[in-house]
Amino acid sequence: MLTLQVNGAAHQVDVPDDMPLLWVLRDVLGLPGTKFGCGIGECGACTVHVDGKAVRACSLPASLVGDRPVTTIEGLAEDEVATEVTKAWLDIDVVQCGYCQPGQIMAAIALLKSNLHPSDDEIDQAMSGNICRCGTYRRIRAAIRNVAGAV
Amino acid sequence: MPVGTIAISRRRALLGAGGLLMAAIVPLERSRAATRIVEDQTGPFAPNAFVRIAPDGSITLILPNVEMGQGIYTGEAMLIAEELDVGLDQIQIEAAPPDDAYVTKALGTEATGGSTSTIATWTSLREAGAVARTLLVGAAANRWVVDPASCQTEAGVVRHVPTGRTLTYGELAVEAAALPVPTSPVALRDPSTFRLIGHAQHRLDGPAKVNGTATFGIDIQQPDMKFGTVAACPVMGGVLLHVDDSATRKIPGVRDVLTIGNAVCVVGDHFWATRKGLEALAITWDEGVNSTVSTETVYRGLHEALQGPAIVAHTKGDAKGAIAGAATRVEAVYQQPLLAHAPMEPINCTVHVTAERCDIWVGTQVPMRARDAAAEVTGLPKDKVFLHNQYIGGGFGRRLEHEYVTQAVQFARQVAYPLKIVWSREEDLALDRYRPAYVDHLVGGLDAHGKLVGLSHRIVGPAVVARWAPEALLPNGVDDDLLVATVETPYAIPAMFLDYARREAPGVVTAWWRGVGGTRGVFVIESFIDELAASAKVDPVEFRRRMTGDHPRARAVLDLAAEKAEWGSKLPEGVGRGVALQYVFGSYLATVMEVEVSQMGTVRVRRAVVAVDCGRVVNPDQVVSQIEGGLIFGLSAALFNEITLEKGRVQEKNFNSYRILRMNESPAIEVHLVDSTEDPGGIGETGTAAAAAAAANAMAAATGRRYRRLPLTGAQA
């Protein structure tokens, strides 16, 4: 039995040791906002925060999370940077199909929390692990710049 | 109004049968700003298949096309709301269920594809809104005993102008429902008075998609639902001989192992258990006749068909004679690969089959076909199959197929519980239905002034339409999708001969892929036009300009793109500028791309400038968004993508071997819209169609070599 701290609450789960955090979130805890895209850490659709850092939930066994806090797209309500990021996303209509966007947003928040005024190169570096098949990259970059200007 | 009546009675029947179900699947309240997605809304006022208004004031718009990123929920809601006279903040929206009322005539079924949605609904959805508004005004006028002409509407309210009295649409719903639906056309707004159409509106699906509450097919949760994942025979056409599941059944969390003719499904408490369970299976396949197919087999068959018989698909004048008498003859062969769709949301489908009914939760571009397939598998009547269409995490043509729905129902009918099947990314790539590989041979003749006098063109490849909609194959055996961008061009070509040698790809099923005939055709034609210009020693923009003849809209976008891209200005060493001009999906595009090719052959797209005339625009910023994204989608394929086969098996397993363009590789993109009062053209696939040709032409400008094979690599001679 594992105890996970997810979005500010403790959850006891009975899952195999090698089970990635992604499937605990989606299939056990019923938090489907974090998406499955590739299962090998190539696409970033499953990006969540562990201890504030962006990680690929599809490749991180839940048993290795320990008592570090996990934050998913569903757990952002009170966060100031997150509020600005989602607002910036809506202001310029970043999303298309939207499937990768929770991962994109989690990656962007993690970037902005460590570096509120990233350069274009720094944005590219932080965000290029997240694939968007709809090709919303230009708007994602613009939204991140707008947050940097707003906060 | 038979159409409306059918839709309403079906909905009422569903409500009666499924009241409990509804409670489980209506999503939680969204944040205040978010538009609610609802299902099976009834309302006494339902004048047609697209509008429902209830006495409590709730206004539901039922949208005939599914949202897969292209912004169609917003665009179609704008069309109805414009004429109904309601704000986008006053509505809730519903995905159309399978129903004859929502058939797209151009596609022959209820379908979202081919960039047809806005073209098909531009008038019909505005009329649906106008009819509803007319009836609501009539109801108000009756209540007040006044002339309807003395009433106005605004934001869901009818006002009697002389007295200032008002009634809301909700208050009028019952009385409006009692009025006869007008049989003659109702007047539509003059475009100069549009409040919504032509003015950028935020996407209705935006809030749910940034806060994580948007429900995609893969996110469906049902009481007592179990999870499944599938291994199908990796060789197309193969069947299951034997499966040893003894190790699988010992894995904690595994509940069941199900089989059908060509696949095995492991069922468990979560995806991880099913994945581990699948890996532990010992499966023996009969791989069948395709077990020796390789990429070389595919290409060899196509190239061989460049010689020999073919069907004459189009002739104009005496092209062969013109070429024979030409001052210069130009010739080229182009090759394009098999491509996967690889949408971000892997294939999935949730099904619950009982003795009485079958419920399907899935994102599909073809809800009626999916429903009909489920009826056939279960033996239930079609009206006992309930398909709940969900947000699609990327379609691109993949969800114009419904074989994964058939498969899911075949498994789910074996169990009592709701079963959510999710394919792994590996399964998604290996069992896709692929954009076909093609080979095209073109011969052109230039006169002494460098003018094109004749064009001869052979296309070799599969006829996707022959499988997807056999009745649409032309009587002469030609798939008319192949004539897009090749016969219908933005040019005046004095003489043309086009023939088609149909060769079905061995070992794979081929399918529609974003841009369809436009994507394959624009690459070939626009590459060849560039080769002709080079041979004529005329600037590529000028060469095209001279050929635009009776296509002034083509000339206008070409000039605009050239101007905005500073065509002709100096570029650094190793950088080239290429242009592509197209008329596909009823829209004109000119694309100028700047591409850098390093000494090592590394290709980097630096900048893309696109000028667009797509007629009257519904939601301008979403047109820009589709061009931006469509270009990126097309560039991923043009630069990186090719599905290859070895021993009948697809070799590309995941995003590490099927590379997708990333943010750091994406160009700056500028999109310029031309003001137009023409009827709308399609837009969702145009950017994709432009990408490969513009990139290949830019690479040629950078290196002086031609690039005739996709994917483009800098090293190609």
C-alpha cells in the first residue's frame, strides 16, 4: 500500500511497485486530466509536477514518488502562476484538439516558476519535450512570453 | 419538418430509456466562463435538428460536426447564434448523435472531414437559427397581439419596440413550439450586420481544455468499468492461431483475456495491469499472405506501374503533341511515402453491451458508420445502439475509420461490464490505416519563351475512395481525390493529359490523411512548376503569376505572400526561399518558406509566410490557427515521416522512431487573410497541403538540387 500526496490530499493506493504514476492518477484516482500519449517519456502529454518539478508521469513508478507532493492539471486552482498561465492560454486561444495541453501547461508552469522571464531559447529548451500534433507551438511560446510580461 | 421530427422523437426515446445513464455522463459543471457540453437535451421548442430551447431558458445548439481541434464547435455555434440572436455565453452545446439529419451530403454519411464542415453548414446552420428566431418572434407577437414586424430580438430576448415589453426565449419556448415551422426560406441577416461571423471569438472549448476537465474518449469513466488493451496481428490480414495466457492470468489486476479472430484483449483493473498482461501472453499468429511485404515491395510495385496500362482520367487539348513540339522538355518522378496519423490521443473506445442496448463512448469522425457497425456486431437494432461522441484528441483522418469501434464492440459483447479499450502508442502506429504511398511521373513542354504548352502526368497509387465509399469511385475507375490539385489547379494550362494506374498497397490498409488529395497533389504539381520555372530561367513567383490567367484570387494571394515574405531579398548562404500556390478545398493559399540546409544536410525551416483567400471567414483567428497548425503537421511529415515495412510489420514503434516536429524546430509563421465576400472555402487541411512543396522548393533554392522524394532530407540529390 502506497500513500501519495496528490493535489494537497493523501491517497492510499494498492498498486504494483512498477506501476507508473500516470496510471495511478488516471485509472486508480480518477484524475484523467493527465494524458497518455506514448508511454516512453517522448511526448510530454503526461507531464505533472513532483515537488514542483515537471516530470513524465508515464515513466515514473508511483512507488518512487514517496511523500513528495504531486500536482496535476486538476490541482492548480489556487496557484497564482498557474492562473496567469491558463489565462494567457485562453487570451490567445492556444488550444486546438487540446489533448496535449495539460502537459504543455504543466511544463510551462514549472518553467515560469523557476524562471519568470525565460528567453526564447529557454522556452524552447523547457518546452521541446512536449509534442503537439496540432502544431500550437507558436501560440504556446507567445502565451509563455505574455505571462512573463504580466506577472 | 420530417427531419426535425425524426431527431426529436429519437431523443425522447433515448431520454426515456436512459435517464439514469444521462445522470452519469453529463460532465460536472464547468467554470463560469466555460460552455457546457450536454447530451440529449430535450426542450419543447425544437424547430429543427440544431436548436433546443427549454422553458428554463437553456439554449442548446446541436453541432453536426465533431470537434477535433479545428474549432468547428465554435464556428458552427457562431453560425446558429448569429441568426438566432443569442450570445455565445448563453448557449450550451451538444455533439450530434448518429442521425440522418446530420449527414454531410458531400461525404455521403454523417462525417467530419475533407474540410467540408463550414462549406456545408454555412447556409444551413444560419437558416436553422433564423427559423427558430422567426418562430420565437411569432410566439411573442401572438402573446402581445402585435405585428411580428414590430418586434426585435437581442441576446435571447424578444422586444416589442413600440411598448418596450420583453419576453425571453425560454418564456416563449412552449408557445413557439406550437407554431408551424415555416416551409419557405426565411430571410438571413445581411452580412454587413453580422455581430459574430467575421469577428474573432474565443474558442468555446478553450476553458475546459486548459483546466483539464475536457472529456476525450480516453477519459470516459463508467460505473464498474474495466480496462482493456489489445494486441492485433502485426501483419495485416493475419489471424490468431493460439494464445497461452497462463502467465498473464497470474498478474495482479488482470481480470480477463478475450479473443477475436485477429486480436487478443487483456482486461484488468487499470491500463498498467493490461499492458503487463499483454506482454506476458504467448501468441501464435497465422501471419497470412502479407508476411513477406517490405517497403521495397510497395515502392517497386508503384514504380513498375509507371510503364504499362493506365486509365485516362483527364484530357484537355493535345498535351502529348504539344510536348513533342516543345522547345524544351522537362521530366520528373516524385515519390511519397506511407504515413501514419499518430494523433496525440491513442486509439480508444469504451463500450457497454447488454441484452437491450449498446452504449459507445468514443471520439469519431463517422458516428453513423460506427453505430451501424456496432449494430451488426451485436445484432441489436440501430436504434438500440447509443453512440456518445466525445472530444477527439486529434483526428487528421484517423477517426474517419471505425474499425477500432468494431473491434471494441467485438470484445465488449463478451463481457457484462463496460469495457474501455486503449491501444498503446505502439499498437496505434502499427495498426494504423495509412496515407498511401504514391509515385507521380510528369512531363512538361516549354515553348521558346519559356511558357508551358503541355503537361502529361501519370499518378500511381491506391484508390482510397474505392474502400471508403465505393459508390464514389468514378465510373472509369478513377478516385477523384487524385484529381484535386492536379486537374483543378490555380493555373491556365493549355493542354493536359492525366492518367492513373491504380495499385493497391500490399500489406496495409490505406486511408484518408489530413489534406487528402490536396497534400499529395500540391507537392507534386508545385514541385514540378518550380522545375519548369527553373528550366525556363524565370523567377518561380513570376512564372506562377504568368500562369494564373483566369484565377485573380490566386494571383492576389501569390502577390501578397511574395510581398510580405520580401520575395527576392537577399538571404544568407545556405538558405533558400520557396513558394507554393494552391487552390484546394475551395480556398486559395500562397506559401513562401525559408529553409536552411547545412553542409551536413540538416534541414531547418526558418520562416513561413502564408496568404489566404478562403472566402468569407467565420472565425478569423481560428483560420490563422488552422494554417499555423496545418503547416506544422505537414512539415513533420515532409521532413521526417515515413512508415516502413519489414516482413509485413510496420517498423515505426513510437514517437522516437516516428518523429514529430517540436517547438525548437518550428518556424516563425505569419498568416495574412485576404478580405473576401465569396462563399467560405475549407481551411483545416490547406496548411498541411502547402507544407512539403514550399519546403522542397526552398531547399532546392538553397542547394541548387531538386528534392523529389518525401520525406525530404538534405542529402537527397
